[in-house]
Amino acid sequence: MGLQSPPLSKAMRLAALLAWRDWRSGELRLLVAALLVAVASVTAISLFVDRLQQALLDESADFLAADRYIGSSSALPPEFVAAAHNRDIETAQLLLFPSMVFGSGESNQLASVKAVSPGYPLRGVLRTTLEPFTEGQVTRDLPALGEVWVDARLFPALGVSVGDAIDVGMASLTVSRVLTTEPDRGGSMFDMGPRVLMRLEDVPATEVVQPGSRLSYRLLLSGEEQQLDGLKDELELGPGRRWVGIRESSPTIGGALNRAESFLLLGGLLAVLLAGIAVALAAGRYARRHFDHVAVLK
């Protein structure tokens, strides 16, 4: 006849007594401390990595002036804007095109014209000043109707000053500020010359939108990743339209982001490994010190 197991209540009391003895002797406290340190370190490093990764993505989004944009060489349908607003995604529209601009006398210069709607930029900031080649100040405004902000390089090229008028196509527009910084500068093949920033509502008066014109339309989008992914799945972009993020817009920045994310993931993995090793060492030490005790009980 085999030995009978003790009642469950007695086994529980015995386990509690042994655990209390180990706690008072410091054996169990070392194991618990190792577990707490491991969990705390992994949690802290995971939060840090997540925050740092999100900060990298947010800063990179400034190069687009948005989180994503839809680009096309033809005007985008208003249904795209309505679908974005239905998902609580902020939008702004812009039109990029090269054009000759004319100043006083016979002076002229090829410029990169950007026409924007209210709300631009969704990411990043604009900086302007009233004197060419001086440090700009952050502004949340946009050029008023009938006005333009121009790159400092255009002032000597056109022989104009703030308050003078320049001709863009068939429209005469007043230079009201000097544009020093814009978040998405250099993100297009149309950004080949000095910048002229104007309102989208003033474009029809210029009469530059003609058959065969080199135009780049963009619908800027800013929102949560889940909202943006849902909008991408909902819209049927069709040929000639592109859904662009920072990785697609700039391969250099995309490659840097990929390397940074790999480094951050490696850091998190090392934290998990070190925490596991610490717990394993503490548990092994605890188990070795109880071999004889367990053998006697058996």
C-alpha cells in the first residue's frame, strides 16, 4: 500500500510556512526582486522605445507637411476630402507648378509656385520675415487673397521689395512677406527654383492651368495611423494617383527610419534577454539551495 498524500489544507499550510521561512531568510526576496527589476526594466525600455519611435515618425512627417498625402497630376475629386473628413482626418490641398514670374521692368525668373488651401501645413511650421536674408519667425498665417510670400532669392532677381507687385501668369499679386522656411521644401521635382507661396483661390486668375501644364496636386492628410490605413483601404485611387508616406517620398529618410527602428528593436530585445538571464540566475540559485530540503521532504 503506497504512502497517502497529506490533506490539501495541511499541504497549503506547509507551503505557506516554508515560503515565509524563505522570505525571512532572504532567499525568496532575492527572486522576487529579480522578477520586479526584470519586469520594470523591460516595461520602461519598451515605453521608451515606443515613444522614441513615434517621435521619429512625427518629426519625419514634417518633411511632408502631413502624415500622408495623395498625389496626382490632375485635380483630385472632392469625394476624397469628404471621405477623409468622415474619418476625422485633417486635410489641406496644394498645387505645385513651375512658372515664370515678372517683377519691375523686364526682370523675370523661373520660380516654383505653391498654391495652398487654409490649414496648410498640417505638420511643421512656416517661417517668414519682412526683410530678405534675415531670420524668419514662426507663423500660423497664410498669404491673404491677392498676396504672395516669396523666397529671398527672388527679391534681387526681380528687383522688388515687400509691398511691390509681381506677375504670376496673368495675375498681379502683392509681395507681403519673405518666405524663409517651409516644411515640405524639396519634396518634388517642381521645387527647382525659388519658392512663391500663394492661395489656392488665386490660381484661376493666373490662367496657368492649361492643357499640357506641368501640375502636381496634393491632398495632405493628418490623423491616427488606424484612421489613415482605413482611408487608404476605402479609396480607389486609380491610375496616376499615389498614396505617399515619408518612406515613399524620401528614400533617404525612409532608409534612416528603417535603421533607427531596427536599432530600437534590438535595444528592446537585449533588455528582454538581460531580464531573462537575471531571473534565470536568481531562480537557479534559489533552486540549488533547496535541493537537499526537497530531497528530505520527498
